[in-house]
Amino acid sequence: MTDSNIDPSAAPTRPRERDLPADRAFVCDDCGARWYYDRRRCPDCGRSSTDAATVRLETGTVVATTTVETTPPDVRAPNHLALVRFDGVQVTAQAADGDLSPGDTVRFDGSHRLRESRERTDPRLLAVDDD
Amino acid sequence: MLLTIRTGMPTDVRVSGVGMTPFESDSRGSLVDLAATAAERAIADAGIDPSDVDALHFGNALAEALDESAGLANALAAALGLDGASADRIENTSATGASAFHRGVETLESGVESGDVEGGEDDTVLVVGAERMSAGDTRDVTEAISRLVHRREYAQGITLPSFGGLAAGAYLDRHDAPREALAAVAAKNHANAVDNPVAQLRKPIDVADALDSPVVAAPLRLYDCCPMSDGAAAVVLTRSDSASRSDPRVAGIASATGTHAVAERPDPLAIDSVSAAGERVFDRAGIDPDDVDVACIHDAFTVLELIELEELGFYETGTAWEATLDGETALDGDLPVNPGGGLKARGHPLGATGLSQIVELVWQLRGDLSEARRVAGAETGFAINVAGFGNNSVCTVLRA
């Protein structure tokens, strides 16, 4: 039996992923694998995620898009969304506008509020101009 | 995978009675009243007495979120006079009804719930699913449903219709399918509901109506989405030793989970929980998709009917839309899909939906329905009920 089984003070304090901004993914200290949606262990090597670091996502490629007109209470409408493939993770997140298409290159940008009643802000997906 | 998959082992459980309430936008009476009405109809249909029931499984998804009380299974057992029966509540979001049904089948297969000392021959299980989504105002219900997604998705304002929109856009784009293909699913399912007295939306619509309805999550429009509903459905399950030979048999039932966060699926059009549950159920029932005569598919959004038909092996990837436009999935087609109107038009009271699919299949397999509603000569029925946007799928095969 390990200490954490019996000692409440040894309970792990995991990163609070709900508080992480949209542009950050977790990265495994041991093997470097990335994940975005919470898990207790690295999906590749199984190391505990308790002290996993986070990394800022750079540019990604749009897989699919939608513009939601009927949003839940408190959420601004329209809510432009895109499913985007980044290095090692795939993410659904807000986009700055409804102009994205599959195949576009995007990055996270700015600081925007989604729900009127909450302070939380997130960066949104923005097209990167291809030169 | 740490899974024990039983192969080639159809169950000996039969559905000996079914009943449901009409699905509607705003029912009168309490949640337990609604459930009890469906339960009494199933008990009467089975020709048993409430005291014969050994176990009750009650499916309900949103009671607490909508400020109704917990302890629902006990309240229902008392209302029905099932004193002494074992009872519990099952919750699996949109697939709550099918999960309750799955539990009921397992209860009978395990044989441990018999109320009589003699053993398993007379085991009887009642499974009831009910939801009263009108219990909260639309804002509360929408908020409760929006919290079914992963919390990091919730933080982005993502909802189940958002996933429907992303998948629909990807489907049309990848398969070069016309927008009309989605509208055709809605028009078909509305047409099937017109003559179904328990359906919520019995209004025929055509493809043009669907294409004109307001955008919900582009390219999905209002008529691509199921309504919010009140309703209840119930079944009585019995071991085949005591059941009538004309009672449809549960040839197979299987569940599977998938990723919670939809973005973690490498392909947004591949829903692993659907394909895994489908493979398992066909394996257990010892049949192929080709053997199915009638199917109830979880069409919370029109695009889901197309994707699930492909993931389950009824159609090759990228071809279900053409089959739909060609009428293959209509009531008189090669594979009638959602003959009762589906979630789209029969309605989607979360806890009742999966059981209403079973009720529909039993009516079809027993030949209870009018000619306008009947799939001629149906002997094998299939149902899939899906939680969230593919977080957890439950598949059932019934045989006449």
C-alpha cells in the first residue's frame, strides 16, 4: 500500500483542466506525449498525470466547422466552433468567425468572454494567412 | 481490452408485454404517474399481476437536474404495488432506456432476483423508462443537457447539437452528399410518425420544409433535431420457460463506451461505441446486419441516422445518404428504419427513448400494427440507443 492510500494529505492535486485556457494541452514529463482532455495517466506511457506540465498549442489544421445559432443559456450566439488537429492532440474550440473551412491553418489568438455571467476568457481560433 | 465477450450466446429472455404513454411536449401528472401508466399497460399486455414482478429497473436521466426528487424506483414500486420486489434506478443520459433494458435482461440471465424459492422459471422483470422534460423551463433543460458533454467542451459552449453540426458538415463534405440527404431523413421519419398514435410530431414535412427551418448548428436546422419530450415506455421480461412462444426473444444485447470528449476521436465520423456495441450484439445474436428486417436507429440528429447505419454495417461508409434518397430506409424499403418516427418525430424523453424503440420492435414483430404502420413479415428487429454524442451505445436484437 502506498502512502496516498491512507494519508489524505498525500492525495494528488491534479491540474484543474477546467481552468486551463483553451490553447493549452497537457504534456507527459517522461515521454512527451500530449493530451487535451483530462486523464489520470499519460495515454502513451501510463505515467501519472498528477504533475503533468502544460504546453501552448501552436498552429493546427481545421478538420470540421459549425456555427451554432441556438446556444445554451448565457452563451453568446452565434458560437463559431472548429474541430482542429494540432501536434499530438485534436481539439474542439471557439473560432473568431464563421469563415474557417476544413484544411485551413489556424492558431489561438486574443482573449474573449463566452458566458455573460462568468469572468473566464479564452483565446479563439483564427486563420493564419498562408503566404 | 479487459472485456469478456460472450460469443454466440443468444439469451433466453422474452419480452412478454409492452406499454407506453404518448410522447408529447407537455404532459400532465408527475414523473412517477407517467412511468406508472406505461408500466400498467405493459403489465396488462403481459397478462400478469403486479405481484408477479420480481425486479423493477427504472430508467430516468434528468430528475435531479429538473428538481424532481431522487428515490424514483422506490416511489414507482410503491405506486404499482410491487412490495417485496427488488428495485433500482438506471441512468445513462440519452441511452438510459436501453441501459435499463440491458440491466433487466442481465437480471433474468443471472437468475438471482427470483422472488420465489423454487428458482428461476417464473422470474419476471419490469423495466420502465420515463422523462418529464417539461418539468423544468427550457433554459434549465438546455443547461442540464449542455452539461452532458466533457467539461472542457462545456467551457467552450459546446453542446450536443454542436457535435451534430460538426459531424454533418464533415459527412456532407467528405462524401460529397447534398444537403437534401439530411432533410430526407427528417421527412421519412416524420412520414412514419403520422400514423403512430404515440408519436409527438405527427405532422408530415417535405424536404423543402426541412431546408427552410431555422439553423441550429450549421448545416443542421431545426427539423434535423429531435424535440424535447415527456413520455414513458415499459416492458415486461420473462424467461422463455414461462413465456409464450409468440413473445419476441432478446436474441442479443450489448453496450460499449467510447471517448467522452468527441475531439479525441481520430475521425469525427467514426463513433467507436456504435461499431463496438454493434459488432458485439450481432456476434451474440449470431446474425449479420443483412438479417435485420426493421431497425430503430438513434436519430437525435438526422446525420446520426446515416453515420450509425454505416458504423453498424448496414451500409458501406459514405453510402447511407444515397440509400436514404433512394427510399431504401422507408417503410416499404429494403431496410425500414425508424418505422415509428424515430427520436426525430416520435420524440426523445431521454429515459424512455430506448424502451420506446423496444416497444416499437415488439409491435412490429408481433404484427400488432395497422397496415399503414407495419413492416411486412418482420422477424428480426434491431435497436441502437446512444448516450451523449456516442459516449455510450446500447444495441439490441429481437427475434419473433
